Amino acid sequence: MTEILRTSPLDAVHRALGARLAEFGGWEMPIQYSGVIEEHRACRESAVVFDVSHLGSVRVSGPGAFAALQWAFTNDLNRIEPRRAQYTHLLDERDAHVVDDIIVWWLEPEAFTVMPNASNTEPLVAAIKAAVKTAAAGEAEVLDVTDSRVVLAVQGPEARARLSTFWPEAASVGHFHVVPVTWLGESGWASGTGYTGEDGVEIEVPASVANELWDAIVASGVTPAGLGARDTLRLEAGLPLHGHELGEGITSLQAGLAWVVRFDKPGGFRGAGALRVEQEQGPSRVLRGISVEGRQPPRGGNTVFFGGDDVGEVSSGNFSPILGHSIALAFLKPSVELGAEVTIEVRGRELRGTVVRPPFVRRP
């Protein structure tokens, strides 16, 4: 049977703009409008808007909400406070692989929005409900509100300036802060978060006013961009993508994201036991960047060689529009040091590269 794909509240808008759409995590979403490279450059040089409504929105509220999320995720909510956002991981209880990487918006003292990746909303809801029981947080309510809202990411060095021309309250939100906003009389939230390596704002408003908000953003001079540019931008910024740098068989430590793991937080967290074993033994592989010579990009699964030995494989690779050559993220043996000259086998050819520490492109 043909899978019925979910669509954004802005689906008709994207089609009217001539967007190329494709399946992504069970959703049909715009991959590009004018072209990936053009949209990529617009984000680095001015401002773009992404429809990221395929991401989940799960409301967790009530007296037990804090305790449930503290147990479910690796990071420590005690390090932030209401009206702040935090990046965190949900781990598998048995082997500590990263089930999903997540942004938590702490809205009010007893109210949170948890934002998982598209295909992981149902597993996340189940995990939080289980955490409610484990943490004895029986009064916490867990509600998937994904279908009732739209999420737009306005990103780039001019993002806030463009937003401020018509919506100062959204434009003024601080980095990893969250603020309540109102659009056409409807309540929503804005956060100073993003996934491009640029400054920007992510906005959640009810689906009923999605079209008007999109039109206002574009009218301010912001370029529509699809998920193709979002992927090349996050790769230049060295940010992980679920299913590539995170997922089955990959732990937070292997992905170089130990900073989101707080072993010392009171009460522990789901998957802590298995992850601590890896911490004590040391991960068998680590995520590194590879600056690749030439324009031909390596792809996920390509083998990396050092001194003639197989030392790992590429997790993501693509051409960098800003650098003018290809780049890759790869899981390599810990013995392969930064600066090492490696080769990558791509369809019978060998690409030369140098092991580097991401990000490949840094914001000025």
C-alpha cells in the first residue's frame, strides 16, 4: 500500500511557489524552490525562511512535567529556567544509542514544548509517558499538538532585522531564549534557536494563521528555502542529522556531544548505565570532519582510509557552496588525529581529504 504522507499547513503555498517536494520523515515537504545553492547562499548572506512543521511539537505540562523530562533526557533542566531552550538527547535504555536529539522549550514553570525529529514523535511521546511513571510524575500531561500549528525558521545574518520590520516581539528573542508572541490575535512562541550555524528565530503559531505569517516574512525580503539547503547549511556548521550522525548504534559520546550528557544530575536519566560503561571504556569511534579536495562529494557509507587501513566511514557528505569544495562528517577510529591525510573511496575513485574539527564554516 502507498504511504499517505503528512503535509504542512503551508502545503498549498509551497506548491504555488513551484517548490520541489519530497518525502521526509513521513511528510511531504519542500526540498527547494529556486535551487539549493542559491538558497544556501541567501541564508549565509541575508535571510531565509524554512517551513519545519514536520518537526514534532509535544506539550508536557503539570506538576510532574519537570521530573518526567529530567528522567527522559540526558541534559539537566536545572541548568536553565523558564523561557529558555535546551538541546538534549533521548537514549535507548539498553545500549544508550541516541533515539532522537531534541530541543526543549521551557515555556512556563510547569509547561514545556518538546520538539523531536519528524519520524520520532510517536516514540518520543511513548518515552515521556513512560518517564512520567518512572519519575512518579503522575500529574504530568503529554499531548502531541503537531497537527495544530506551523513552525517556521527564519535564519541568516539579516533574519532579525527583517523580522523587526513587522514583528519586533519575535525578532528580539535572545539566543536559546523563548518568548510568547501574538500573531493576528493568536498566541504562539518564538525561540532564538536554529539549525544552520547562523543567527535566527524559530516561530510556532497556530495553523490557522500560518499563511499570513509566511506572507509577511517573505514580504519583508526573506527568501523561501527548502530542506535541501537546510541540510548543506547544517553540514557546513558541523551539526548532526538524525539517521546519519545520530541514531541506531550511535551514542552521544561517539557523536562528540558529551556536553549534552549530565551524569551528575540528581536522579540520573534513561540509558545512563549503558552510556557510563562506554564512557569508562572510551568510545570505539568518534565523529570527525573531513575537508575534501575537489567538488565531488563523498556520501554516507563511503569508507575512509588512513595509511591504507580502513579507519571508518562517512556519515554525511556534500559540496560546500561557501568553501567551494566538498566536506564530510565521518565516524573514525580515535587513533586518527586531527590533521591526518585520509582518502575516501567513492565509486572506485579515491578522494583525498584532511581530518578537521567542525564546524567547517563559522559565523563571523
